[in-house]
Amino acid sequence: VLSLCCEACKKVVFHVPSELEAGTLVGRVNLKECLQSAELISSSDPVFKILEDGSVYTTSVVSLSSEKKTFTILLEDIQEHVEKRINVNLVADEKKTQKTRHARDTVLKRTKRTWGPIPSVMMENSLGPFPLQIQQVQSDTAQNYTIYYSAHGPGIDQDPKGLFYIERETGNIFATRAVDREQYASFQIICFATTPDGYSPEKPLKHIIKIEDDNDNAPYFNSSVQEFCVPENSKPGIEVGKMIAEDKDEPLTLHTALKYRIVSQTPTVTPVFSIHSDTGVISVLSPQLDRELVSKYILLVEVRDMAGQPFGLCSTGTAVITIEDTNDNAPSFKHVQYEAQVEENRVNVEILRISVADLDEPGSLGSRAVFEIIRGNDDRSFEITTDRNTNEGVLCVVKGLDYENSRQRILVITVNNEAPYVLAPHSRQLAQSTSTVTVKVIDVDEGPVFKPCFLSLEVKECEQMGTHIGRYLAEDPETGNGEDICYRIAPGQCNWINIGEKTGEIRTSKVLDRDVGEMRRGQCNITVLAIDRNGKTGTGTVQVIIKPGNKNYPRITKTEYVMCRDRKPICLTAQDADESPFSVPFVYNVADRSLSASWKVTRHNDKSAYLSPKGDIPFGKYIIPVSVSDNGGKQGISSITVNYCNCDTPSDCIEDGNVPPRDLPRADPNVTLGVWAILAMILGSLLLLLILITICGCCGSGVMHRQVTDDCANHNLIISNTEAPGEEVMDHSIIPLQNANDHGGYGVKTGDQQTFEMVKGKGHTLESVKGAGHQTLGSVKEGGGQPVMDTCRYSYSEWQNFTHPRLGEKVHLCRQDEEQKHSEDYLLSYNYEGKGSLAGSVGCCSDQHEEEALDFLDQLEPKFRTLAETCVKR
């Protein structure tokens, strides 16, 4: 193979056979001349592989059919961000092709290949002599070509450089010096076989040189001193810790097979620990671990390789084992009897310190003492605590002792530890340690003493000044009497209580009122001083509690009301400033007997009641005195003003300045109908009914029938009390109905409109207003024109239902023109709905125009007035 270099980093031409097998060396490119610092070498054509020395190999079969092939070698310096490209051209050469085929045929005749030897082995720390031959590589092509051998890689041209070299002609590999396996466990080098002209008939050979281990490293512990701890009285087999050692020699060989043993124990007593020879785990061997005897053990541990054989290498380490304390020693008093003394009435004073002995570790929970008084302290006069610094019990008096009651006290005290007691192996349970303390009480001259020292008194509110509340006395504890003792209230106390200087009587100095000053709190505590003749002073406390009283009477909050004609009851509500039980429930009554006949009060709830009239009363203003009593019996009277008004809403009767309240016309409530008037009304109704029956039975179907056929076919009035179509059927016989009064009133027919017109005064009429199936009787204003006869048909049953007082119709008296009050026009209407059923009703449009309606009814003709009066009453 001919390699020509034309201008490095630009173009390289290789003359090669037209067919190249996979793994064939194409040639070598001098990469260092192009980019010496190249870190990344790649090819643009994956068929060609570029090695670090610039050798170009094929990765698959290549056929140069076009007699020329081109690819690019890319060199990159990543750190300096530099790129270089080398263009490679392959040119087919027929001479090279024939020679290659001949050589390949010759090689195929051989069956033994020595180019790939087994990995070489070199002993670590070898003594030579050097150079030391360790392997030989040979190529079978050496029979046909002159082969030169070369190699590169770690140990040759890479660190450690110069450790190995290969003879160019023979392929022998030599080592120049000894190697440390712990530093270099193996080397991988690449061997090349080339002809003098640079052709490589063999692929580069990756050869491994393994360094065989020598037991040149002794095992060692990670730490020369390793510390462990274990509780005292631990059972045998409890793991204490693990000694960890390492060996740098080759793993999984005898050179790293380690064995452990305990060489010595300090203190040199019976062995109490053992170690596992393979794992190095230290365990408890003996149950006699007593911290109070030995608190720390030191073990010298040896580790040896070669499975513990005597010729193996070894080293030692130290294990320090601390015995942890447990509460296996109960505390005990140093003395079983103690004596102390204290003056009577002294408090918060230390009288004795008690020491204890405990063999457990000082400061630990197993040695901290906890004291308790188990007898002789029923009144809690004594208290014992622990001084953390000295671990002593401190006995104090927290409540004053009385010499006159007891001259000495005997206390029994016990002691324990904060940690629970643990019984040591092979030992018996100890009894709890106790000690007796005798406390002597020393007599002193005392001041007066109040009995009791705290007195609670109650007094009702509203009590007068000087009211006796109670008595608070003291006595001399030495003599037991209260003579020659003066009493005073300490300064700054309640100013509404005083005490008798000689008698000790407690009285009020003001009228008690819970709504004034300090009394709002409802109580006060008073410190009372008792002074004997020697000037000795005693103190006591009096608590005075003010109980609520019934000082306020209930009052009705609102006293003015408006009652309309619906006579809706008025709700009265009272309030009382007193507290329970002097407030609710309230009791209401009408205070004036003359008004109680027409007004009544009914209970609503605890606070409210309803006020309403008993019967018919005239409209007007009423002033009604109403008494309200609270639960304590205190009574208050309030005047309630009720404006009984003929109105719909109370706002219609509210006065505004000088304008009187609005009141509609009303009938005199004292007017009643006599017997003759009632009889006349009944006879008039019967007469109207008789006339209607006569008209319906006697009239034929002549002219009226012809007229109605054309004009009234769709204006029949059917009256029924049912929602479904009525059973009454219109009579086919047409009854002509003509009605006129003295003023020329008559029925008028105008198109589709039917009218019953009754002339009143100046043209006031009742008429029927046009509507879809809706007929109306009412008033119309003054008008002229010629009278026209109108006819409609009514059956007997229809007129009977129309005039029967059981019908639910009401007369609607609606004011047409509010401004023209002189006209007095009203509309009397009734509603008509579908298929002859009278579903509407006739009634008063406005109840507040009742008097105007009655005046209007007086002017109607008898037959309509009777109907209207009946409906108005209903």
C-alpha cells in the first residue's frame, strides 16, 4: 500500500486493491502534523475506522467499483474549540489487487496462528533479572512478508512510560522493572504487525498484561482505637460492636482472608467479651458487667491475613468498651432520724437538708433523688424538694404552724430515683429507704387571729345606709378571747362598708346600688385589721357580695299606636333594668276598671302582651292605663294612647303638624235597624222576586225574540255558582224587558253594547261597559240623546240566582273621578267568564268609601238597591 501525503490536513491519497475485506488496514495518516492536541477523531464514512495512531481500517467489505472513493477524517480539540479536516481519496490499483489475492491464498494454507496469544502474567514485585521477557507475539504473515512489530499504550508510551517494550523483529515483550499491583493491576497494550512499506496484514492486537498479586500488604484497622458502650448487667450474647479491618491485596484470595482475635483485656479479670474470628463482632461473654466495679474495659484485638495462618501478615487495634449505668442501686438515707425546729406562723422557710447515698453514676437519672413525705403532712404544711447540685432533700414549711394546736410534728420521708429501679442479676430486691423527721414548733407572741381568716357576706341591693351586714371578730391565740381588740379597715378599701372599732360589726355606709361606681362589680374584698393592746396586728378578709334587688319597675317602651278598622291587636312590650329573678315574666292588666269592659290584654310571651277591644267601639282616640308587674311583684303603670281610625293602614291616620288625621266618612255606630225597617226590606225583596217571575212566565217570544236574534245573540248573561257550565239553560222564549223610572231612564242599545241606564239627578246612570263576555252595571256621566229600547233575555233561575242573597257577589263601588267629588259617580260591576258561568263577584272596591256607597244605594231603584244592599252586607 502506498501512502502519499499532500499538504497535511488537506488531502491524502491511498492506492489500494479494488476490493477490501473487513478489518483491512488501508493506510496510516500522520495526525500529529495536522492537529497534535486532537481529543476526538472520527470518520465521515462509517465503513472506515480511524485509530489514535492514524491507522485507517475497514469495518466491512469495500468494493471500489467506481475506481475511486472519498471520505473525511475530522479532528477536534474540545478544550480549545479547534477543528481540522483531512480528505482521504482511495484509488484502485490492479497490481495491488493481484498481490493481495496471492498473499491471501498463501495464508489460507496455514492452520496454526500465533498472532493472538493468551494474556501475559507478571509477578508483582518481581526481582528480575531485568529486562524480563513476559510474552512473544508473532504473525503468521511473517512467512510471506518481512514483519516489523510495534506496540503502544499504558506502560509503553503512556504512564507509566518505559515499563514495557517490544522487540521490532521478534515480537518479544519485555518488562524493564518491578510493578506494584496495588497501583497497576493490569495493562492493556495494542500490538501492530506491519511490512516495511507500512502495510498491515494483521489487525491490531489488544494484549493484556496482568500483574499477579503478592501478599505484600498487612491488614489494618480503619481506626487504631474504636470505642463502644454496653449497659451494665447485659445478658451474654449481646452485641457490643464490630472491629472493621481492610487489606489492600487482591480481594477473594488468601491474601485478604482475615481472622480476628482478642489478644488481651484490661483490667485483667475474668474475660467478659468475645470476638467473632471472621466478622470481628464483639459480644458479651459474662453476665458480670457491673459498672460500680469496672466502668471501662480495653481490648487489644489482632487481625491476620492468610486465614489466620502463622505466616500471614497481621496488625492490632484497640477497642475501648464503656459500661453504661443502669439504676441497679437504690438510694438510701445517710441517717434514719432527723430533728428540726421552726417558729410558729413562719412560712416558706427551709428547716432541714437531708442527704442520701447512691452508688449509681452521679448526675444520671439512676442517681437523682426524688423525695416524698408519706406521713404526717395531711394539712400540707410541709414541702420537700431536691437540690440538683447536691442531690439533697430540702424540707420547707409552706403553711404557718400553730404552737397552741401542736407543739411538734413527726414526718416520714422516702426517697427514690427518677429512673425506675432495675434489679441486677443474682441480687435480691431491696426495701425502700425511709427516714423520720421530728419538727418542733417554737412558741412566739402572736397578734390576734380571725376565725375564719376569710368571711363571705351577702347584702341585698337598695339597702339603706347603716344596714347591718354581719360581724367579723378576732381573738388572741394565747388567751383564746377577743378582749381589748380594735378593728379597722385597711386604707384603700371599699368606701361603702365600715366596721365597728370595738364590736367588729360590718355595716353599709351608703345606699347600695349596683349601677353606681365600684358597686357595679357586685362585690368587694375588704382587708380587716385586728390590733391587740400590745400593738400586735392580725389580718382577715371579708368579701361582701351585693345581691341584685328589685329597684326598677317595668315600663312599656312604646305608648302610642294606631288601630285600623281591621282591629288588629296591638303588641305591647315592656323592659325592666333589673336582673333575674326580678324581671321577666311580666304580667299585664288594664288598670282602669271602666276601660277594662271594652279593652282586654292577652299574654303573648314573657315580655309582651296583646291589647285589643272587646266589642264594637266607636272610632276615636283612647287613653288606656296598662299596669305591668315583674316577677318580683313590682308594678308600673303606663298610659297607652290608641287612635282607633277608619283606615286601611296606620299611615292614613298619622297626624302631620296642624293637619288633622285623615278619616273617611263612616256611619254612626249607634244607628241600628228597627223591626219595621227589616220587615220592609224583606217585603221589598219578595215583591221584586214576584215581578221577575211574572215577567219571565207571561212574556212571549215575539218582538224581543227578533231583536235579540240580531243584536243580543252573543250577550246572554248566565249566572252560576259553579265553575263548570251551569245546569240552567237559557229559555228560547225571549222576554222583553223594558224598565224606566220617573226621570225617563230606559235601556239603550248601541251596537254591541247593552246598557241598563238609571238616570239620577243630572244624568247619573248605571251602565254596562263593553267587554269580551263582560257586563257591567255602573254610573255614567250626564248625556243626551233619544231613548232607544233595549232587550235581553233572562230565565227565571238566572234572575233568582242574580238576586239570591247567598250569592258571593260583592258590589264594587269604585270612584271614577277623584277630582269631581260633586258628581258622585260609582260603578256597579260584575264579572262574566266563559259559557254562562258567573265566576266573578260583586263587592265594594274600597272599604274606606263605605258611607259614600250607602248614600249612593239610597238613590237606586228598589230592585237594584235590594241586590246591592244584600251584597254589601255579605
